[in-house]
Amino acid sequence: MVNMNDFVNRLQKVMDYYGESASSFAEKIGVQRSSISHILSGRNKPSLDFILKILSSFPEVDLYWLFNGKGDFPSKSNLKEPEPHPKKETDLFSVNEKLPVKTPNDKDIERIIIFYSDGSFKNFEN
């Protein structure tokens, strides 16, 4: 049987490690914000689906550690290589290069937004 207080502490440790709020953590694993809130408050127990979503979104989290605290966090066997930093604005377009003003169907482009895997983005406007 999983000790819920200990589980909540480990879940909070995962969130703190990644610098996630309850809202951003919920968004990253694909659950409602209330699900996180109810688990953290002890009102609800995590479902298997909830656990699998954490493991899928955060491979450094070890199932055995999350359930009973045995093992390591972050898991040494699941550590990913650090991802390269997103390219800078100047890497995408030269300083003097303008974005195309017209599309093939002669519509004006107002702006282009580039989303990076770390959640950041760049906004280019004409």
C-alpha cells in the first residue's frame, strides 16, 4: 500500500525539481489542474493513468521511487542528454532579411510565432 503523505511529498519534490507550478505540471502531463490540487491536498489518490502520464512526461522519474521512495530521483538510468538550446532570433533570420510579406494566395502575414520544446517562444511581427 502506498503511503499517500509520502507520495504527495515525492510528487511535490518532482514539481520543485522541474520548477513547475501545479498548473504547469498539470498541463505538461495532460490532466486538469484540479487533479493535481486534489492529490496534493490528499483528497484523491492518484490513478494509474495519472502515474503513467508523469512517467511518460518526465522520464527521469522512476516508478519504484514515486510509489515507495526506494531508488533514486532523478533516476540515473533514465537521464536524458541535455537538449540543445533553441536557436536565437538571429540564427533563424539574418538581421537584414525580412519575413515574406505575401503568401502564395496573396494574403499578408501579420506575424509568425515559433514555439520551442522548453515552453518558450519567439514572436515575429511585420
